[in-house]
Amino acid sequence: MDEKMIRDTAHILVQKKPWIVLTGAGISTESGIPDFRSPGTGLWENVDPMEILSVRTLREDPRTFYRLGLSVLLRFRDAAPNLAHHILARWEREGLTNGVITQNIDDLHRRAGSKRVLEIHGHLRSFLCEQCGSDTPTTEVEKQVKSRVPPLCGCGGLLRPRVVLFGDMLPPVFQEAEELARCHPLMVIGSSLQVSPANFLPSLAPVLGVINREPTSFDQRAVFVLRQSAAETLTALDKFVKELV
Ligand code: APR
């Protein structure tokens, strides 16, 4: 890793703080969760997301949704936050950052201690009843689907995951994410920025930085682009940031 590039980037981080961070699946690969589009290992290489994780499948073919889709969603629930999640949580406490907007549904930022986490693709902690709007813990739904599909709420209504499925509208928290992106420097970590409207956020930011293994279509706008792993890069940056604050 180029030490001068890391040192210069640490200066930019401190000069322009506080940053908002936008994360994608790439920040969780070092927790053992494959991302979606890395050649050869991305999750979408083997399954067609539109087939199994869409609102249409949930409605028209709940058996496929709850037999296949749920297993994809829950496959990595035992993953643990990695160093990148922990450094971001500390940077929030230290005031270098002011919150994380995440496309991930793995709950790893919150479990690492980040307080302001905007889950724009939802989360897997509970399921929503489409009739009464109440929450049912995911563990309860997992028990139910062993014997009946689709799972039902106590009121008889259909239960659906609180993640954003293909064909869903984004949750209201996306508006808050837009406002944050408009008025803070934005650091993207581990996202191909191929999925809208999440990939609209970097175009709003007054200042943009990118930490991603592969090139993204926003790199030419960024004031820094670091093309290594998230955990390794944040660890290296953290060393210089500590000297500067
Ligand atoms: N460090 C840095 N970058 C990484 C790492 C890592 N350890 N591992 C992977 N990457 C990069 C990959 O090079 C890739 O560009 O992270 C990026 C992940 O991109 P995607 O797999 O497209 O994931 P993401 O951008 O989060 O996808 C957005 O697509 O299918 C939907 O809802 C799903 O939230 C997801 C959305």
C-alpha cells in the first residue's frame, strides 16, 4: 500500500471531517459474507436475485421465496463484524465520521457499535405484518416456515421480511440519507455503486472518497480512491489519523 497516498488521505479525512460513510457488501466480505458482484464469488453469480428475492416471488410463489430466498438472506447471520466495522464505530465516537449509510442488511455496523446507522436496504432483525404492521422476530418466523409457508402474524396477516426486495420502494430512511449525503463529505467503502437509488448518493456529496477493491464509475470525481481491502486500508488510515487529531 502506498504510504504517501495513505498519509495524504488521512490529512483529507481530518481536514474535511465529519464524514458520512456509505458502505456496501464489500465491507462485509472480510466477515465471510460474499458480496454480490465480485467475479467468481459474488452471490448473484449462482442465483438470480430477481427470481428469489423479489416482491413478485413473495406474492406469487411464497414457497420459493421462503424456501430459497429466506435461506439466502439468513445464510450469513452468524457472521461477526470485522476490523473495518470496528474502526468506523470508533471514528464515529471520535467525531471523524457522523454516521453510516449502509446497503447491507447484515447488522454488522450496529453490532460493531456504530450508533447512527441508516439501513437503506432494510434489515433482517424482524418481519413486518402486512395487515396490522406489527413486528415478529426473525427467529419466530424461522420456526414457523418449518411447518407452514407463508408465515402469518397472530392477527392472521402475511409476514414479510423488513429487507428491501427487488420491486420494493426504499424505506423513508433513504430521504434522511439523501439529506446527509448532500451536506457532508461522503466516503464510499466496499460498493460497486451499480444499484440505484443508493448509487445516486455519491452524486449529491460535496466531496467524495472511495475505498473499493475494483474501480467504480464515481472514481474520477473522488478526492481519493484507495483500491485495497477495507479492513487493511482503514487500519492504515487510522494510524495516521491518530497522529493528526
Ligand atoms: N474491501 C474493499 N472492497 C471490497 C472488498 C473488500 N474487502 N470485498 C469486495 N469489495 C468490493 C468489490 O470489488 C465490489 O466492487 O466491494 C464491491 C461490492 O459490490 P457489490 O457486490 O455490487 O455489492 P453492493 O455494491 O453492496 O450491492 C448493492 O445490490 O443486489 C443488491 O441489495 C443488494 O445491497 C446490494 C446492492
